[in-house]
Amino acid sequence: MLGLIPDDPVIIAVVVILLSLVFFSYLLLRRTILEFRDGMEGR
């Protein structure tokens, strides 16, 4: 597994940024769905 990690710091930085964007968009989407569900129930 460690052999798959590239030595280029630019590639590592791009991968970290992409992962953080995916995680942030997942949190934002989940919060929006939960608020929409609460709104549909009349809370």
C-alpha cells in the first residue's frame, strides 16, 4: 500500500485537496437533506 504513494509532493497535495472537497461537499449535502426533511415534517 505504501508503494502506491507517489514521491511528488504536488500530487499528494492535489489528492488531499480533492479528498477534502469531496468530504466537505458530502457534509454540506447531508446537512441540506436533513434540513429539507425537517422542513417537510413541519418542524
